[in-house]
Amino acid sequence: MARWSVSGLAVAVFVSALVTGGCSRQAPAAPSPTLSSPGLSSSSQQGAPARDSTVIIVPFYGDAAGHHLAASGDPSTPIYRVSSPGGPVGPFPVIAPDGHHVTLGEWVNVTGSASANCINQGTHIVLHLSGLLPKAVYSVWLLVPNPAPTPGFMAVGSAGTPDGAENVFQTSASGEGESSTITPPGPLSFIHGMFPACGLTLPEFHVVTAYHIDQRAWGPVPGNGPATFLEQGAFVFKQ
């Protein structure tokens, strides 16, 4: 039986790779009490979901000059999209649904949990999140890293059905959000690599939430260009 963990190494690799425009898989490390996320279960068999309570803030945000910001920086700093998996972009302002410019303190304040379970219809992924932007449109995406250096991903697409009809959710007035999707086996919607009947059979996959700056979802693609959305929180499931 495979054992699933989110190690400190996996988190570091995920963050550094996203900043430089890719995401590569390291050799799976044996689970250990010092490296495993406390929120992640060790079982991935059908009926026993893998769970993760470590939210990684995707480092595509920065300041008006296009420089990346540390999460520990001045919380009042307005944030911009300054990079994407393909490299530097923008800077594009990140505007909240009520029209104010989102600050660093607001953006990095996300907490929550994710679970992934294999059922007959495919991979069932459930997210519970707090600290998101209030009354905002979000969507959920699956990424399968490529073990080879390039390209960075073997598959990218919407969680749930490939048309993106199931991966969208709206947050409450207090910034709470939930998502429940079942991804069937087959090609994902954006980079059309295959996602298996059970995602937990993969060496690694990521579940990423995106905030829609334009307050609309774009179905099988994340947005209408990098100015319209920004990846915020991520969970890394790794054998």
C-alpha cells in the first residue's frame, strides 16, 4: 500500500519550481515524523482518503515593481501578479470583488484542508478553506509534475469534469469556501495529459486554487490571460 506524505522537501521543491517557471518531482522520500505534514493520513487505498492540512501559498505574487514578496513582508503592501509558470508577467494588480487592492496580509492568510479519495467514478477531492477573499470566485485545478526537467507538467486541468463545470466555487462573506469534485480518468483540460482513475496512484500531483480577478470562470482554462486570475493556495500529494 502506498504511503502519502507532504514533506518539507516537496514543499520547498514546489515553491522554488513555481518561481522559476516549472515544477519537477524529486525522488520520493520515506515518510518520517519530522517531515510529514500533521494533517495528512498515511493511507491511499479506496475508502481511506489521503488528507492534507498544509496550504502552500503559490509564489506568483509580488509588488508594483515586479519583485516577488515574502509572505512575512509588510502585510499592508498591495500585491500584483508578477510571474506565472512560464516566467515573469505583469505586474497586474490583484483587485478584490469590492474593488479594493488586495494586500499581502489578506493574500497569505489562507488555512484549510484537502482530502483525496479513489472511488468508482474517479478521484474525489474535497477542499475546506478559510481566509480567502470574501464573496469571490475561485476554481480548483489539478497539476501532474513531469519527472523529466521539461516540460514542467505532464497534465494540467480543471478538477472534476474536463469542461470546468464542477471546479468553481464562491466564497462566503467571511472568506470561507468549499469544493467537492470527482475527476474521471482521461485527459485533463488545459495540458491534455492523462489523469488516472485513481490520482493517488501517481507519484505526485498538486491541487491548486485560483482566484478570479475578473470574477468569472473560464471553463476548461484558468482565465483569459494572466491578468484575469492568480493561483493562491496549493496542496501537494506525494507518495
